[in-house]
Amino acid sequence: IVVYYLGKPEAIKTNHELAEIVAKKTNQALIRWLEEQIRTAQTIARDPRVVDVTLSPADPQKRAAAQQFLSQMHALHPYYENIPLAIKFAEDQTISIDVQGDQKVVGNGNFFIDTVGGKTIGKCGPQFTYIKNVFAGKPYFISEVYPSILRGNPIFVVAAPILHHGQIIGATIVAPRMDYFTEYFVEKSVIGTTGYLSMIDQDGMFISHPQKNLILNPKGRDLVQPVMDKIAAGESYFLSDFAGTPKVYYVEKLTTAQFHMEDSWYIIFCRGYDEVLAGVFAFLFKTFISMLLVAVAVTLLVYFLTRSLISKPMDKLTVAADCVTNGDLRVKIDTGGSLNEVGVLSRSINNMTQSIREQTIKIREAVHTLNATAT
């Protein structure tokens, strides 16, 4: 019990240090990765082919040149869902874009070119957070995680303004898929058998989790609500339940203060409470086995010492006593100079036997003298 209560705080402290390292390293890697996405979006936005097609979105030659460039960029970044361009128009201004024989109406904030075969042309709009913020003058903007308008799978968007002579004429969008995001940042960060990373947004929605079915799933938000309550209370390292299982959590926050982004994201490292304390239990087991072995060794030592110091001498005493009982007074016990109780008793028996032997000799001599006198 003492070992358990002494070892438990140390195990929790060690896990805290490990969790902090994993979460902070992941946070740093995530920051660098987001910065890379921002640079990519801004690089695309500055390309002359992108600027030209945004100025003349219906020009076939300019569309072909921009389409080729965007497709090449998409091939270099296969984890993007799409790389579309959005146009900035007056509220009532529209154009018509031919998409494989189908005329798509494109207005302010709509996509007018993409890298998915025109499937998203005419979609999006100024009400989307990333379009609204970029058109308002932000140098870039990172959206919330939301279902893709193409396939419904979870994505987020990094948008950058397309400028011409300092004026915003449109926006470049890159859309990383969350499944890649999860594989890159979450699934590779497994510690032990129960330790893993996940990410939630400020609304308590999973945006990355090893169980991908929990991403953007309201059921996941219900499961993580106790964790969100702890975060809201200002705690960063705590014990909480997840689906009925006690887990130890460490939380690292990626805030909107670091980036132009819609939501704050939380990087969460969690590990099963039982696994955290497994080291203590293992130590207790080893301690128990060690103590058991020591106890057995001590018992055997006491046994052999007792047998050597007491049992064997007592056996000699018993044999000597039997000899005396049978009339053999020549027996003498070897005490070996022992000063313990058995040695003292052995010498006493030797003295007693010697005394009896001497008395017997005297009696025999007296009897012999009497017999001689009588004769």
C-alpha cells in the first residue's frame, strides 16, 4: 500500500511530462504545416496565370493556362480535396461558365474554376467564412472544419486573396482533407496501447480522431463534453471519462491569436488511467515477488540454521539419553565448544553421565570389598 501511494504520483507526473512533450511537438508540427498551407495558397494566388484568369474568367486560353497550373499544383498536393478559385464581383454581377456543355452561373464569391472537373463551379459564396474574411482584407484565412461541398467528407480550407494592383479580385482556396490530416498528425502519435492524439474545435466537435467516424459527429461531441468542461475550467492535465473509460488527458491549444482562423483547435493527448498506473502495479508485483523470495530464503536459512544449531545437537542429546537409559555410561556428547543453551545442556549431561559413572564405579568397588571381607 505504501509503495502504491508513493508510486502513483510519480507515475502520473511521468505521464504528464510524456503527454506534454507529445502534444507540444505535435502543436509545433501543426503550426509549421499550417504555415506551409498558407504559403501554398498565397503562392498560387500570386501566380500570373491565376491573376489573368481571375481578371478574365471566361477567356478560354486563360482558363486553359490556369487550369493546367492548378492541376499541376493539385498533383503535387494530393491530400487536397480541391484547389478552386473564387471570383469577387459586385453583388448583382454574374457570368456564365460552360462546364462540359452545361452553363454554370457564377456570381460574387462563387468558384469559377476548380481541379475536380468543374464539379464545384458556381458553388461557395460570400457567406462562407473564408471568402468573407479574405474579401474583407485578411492576408489569408483558415476556415472551420466542415463537410466538403464536393463529397461531404470533412475538410478545412485555407484561402488567400488574389490581388491586382493592390485590389482584391478573387480568392485562391486549398482544401486539405481531414483523413490525411488525421493520418499525418494523429495516427502516427500512438503511445503504449491506449495513448493517442485527437483534436477538437472550440465547439467540442472532433476534427481529428483515430476513430474517423467520430469526426464531425454529434455523438463524438457528447462523448467529449466532460473533457470540454475541464478545458473551460482552465485545466490542461486532468482525469476524465470517455465512453465510460477513465483516461488521463493533456490539452494543448492552437488559438486564433496565432493565425487568422475561424475556430480555436485543441490538441488532446489521452491515455488510459490503468495504463498510466501500470508501471506502479508492475513495480508492486515485482516488489511482492521479491519480498516473497526473500521470505522463502529467510525461512530456509532459519530452517537450516535451526537444524544445524538446535536440531542436530538435540538429536545427539536424545541418543545420549537413550544410551544412559540403557545403561551405557560411556557415552560422551561432543559440544564443540558451543556456548549456547544446547551446548550448556550437553555439558551438563556429560557431567551428569560422568558423575553417574563415577558413582557406579565406587558402588562396584564397595560391593567388591564387602564380598572380599565376607569371604
